[in-house]
Amino acid sequence: MTDDLLSILELAPQGDNRFRGRSFDPGWQRVFGGQVLGQALAAASRTVEGRGCHSLHGYFLRAGDPRASIDYAVERIRDGGSFSTRRVLAEQHGQIIFSMAASFHVEEEGGLEHQATMPVVPPPEDLPPESEFLAELLRHAPATAHKFWGRPRPVEIRPIDIGAYLRRDGASARQATWIRPRIDVKGDAVLARIVLAYASDLTLLDTTLLAHGRWVFDPTLQVASLDHAMWFHRPFHFDDWLLYVSESPSAHASRGFNRGALFQRDGSLVASVAQEGLVRTVGTPAAWA
């Protein structure tokens, strides 16, 4: 799957403003939300020149079938003097599974400037490699998790606090994780945004669950992303680690809300993310294995 990510994000033209993306089996019953995000952004980006995406807002409407391709239709809403707006609908088996609006902006000089401060955390080189983290995780995990985590991933993750994934008494509703793609984005600014959109869905909803000592493979929970918003603040290179800091300010009525910030090593805030997810309790959690 690691080598396949670029081919998954490279869509096949299907006529005017229409594209087709193939799926892969992520190890569970539905398409990984980050794949749909990345492909939808790739489709919208194919219809815009000279402007980079600065924001996107998407809704996950139905679970995607990992055994079938996905068709993306792009509507050119507006091309203004400095902004372009696109709407993307993703269709599978004759039904819309995802909708997204995205805005693109000409890179401008000047203006006001400030940003949030990156937290002080250990660098990724001082943390255990992902293989150690996954080995410990899978030692306690149900069989349903092994297919998903027991294979090479296109984005490497190194959590600052591995123990947060193992504690059943709950952890802080805040976490930080270093992330880095295992693929070459070739210094391509458009591709870097697309791959970061893909990666932004990896650990975000976990923040709600970890606060309660639960995780996405808990058989007593029904968990799914409901929406996803993302803002790209500054140019960045995704050929090195980014720190993904996320928090969950609220969980209520079977919905968990999460927001995240992505920093380069030099402290530059390059993107922000917000997502609400379905977190529905369907039983009593079992003890860890």
C-alpha cells in the first residue's frame, strides 16, 4: 500500500471535469476517509491553475466500498480575480458518498502575520520507531485491528505519548504525533497538499476516543468521520516530519469534535484541521487482551 498511494491519488480523466480514482482495501469494511479527501482535492486541483488550495470543507455521506472505484465530478463554481471555488461530488454504485467545497487562492505577499506557537515536544528521532509502537499496540489489540495496522502504511506516525493508546482509564483530550510520508512528493506543492489532506484523517478522531480509554477498533463503538475541514496557511514541504497536535474540546450526543494544527520542525503553522465524528456506544467495553 505504501507504494500505491501516489497511484491512488493520480486520478484517471473521464471527460470534462470528471475523474475516477481507484480504491484499496484498508483492512476494514469501508474506504479510509483520507483517501476520499485526497482524491477529491486532487480532482478539484486538476481544474485550477496558478492557485493553491487554502481551504476545503467536506461531508462523508455514506461509507465507501473499498472494492470499487470512485467517480469524482467537479463543478467550477467561480474563478475570480484571486480566488477560485470548486465543488466536488464523489459517487460510487450510483450514490453520492462524499461532497466537498474547496477554495483556491493566488499566493499574495504582505498582509498581517501571526500564528499559534508550536508546543515543545521531543523530536521524532528521540521517539520509538513506528514498528515498536505498532508491535505494542497489536499486542493488546483485537483481531480486527491486525489487518489494518499489520501492514506498511504510506504515512509513518510517531506519537509523543504511546501510552495514551494503551490506557483504559482515559488520557488527556489532547495529543501530539509526528507524521511523515513514506513516498516522494517530488517538491510538488499541489501534491504536498493532497498527501497532507490524506494524512490529516489518520489520528484526529482518535483524540476523542483516547480521552475515554477507547479506540477506533473497539467493537462496542460505532465510529465514523462525519465531516472534515482543512485550511492551508503557509507554503510547506512534506518531505520531512510534521507535528500534528490535536485536541477534542467536546463529545456529546454520540458525536466527538476534534481540531488539529500541523507544524513544521521550524515551528511554522502550515495547516489547521477540524472534524466531527460519530462516536456511538453500542455495548460495554471489554477488558484489554
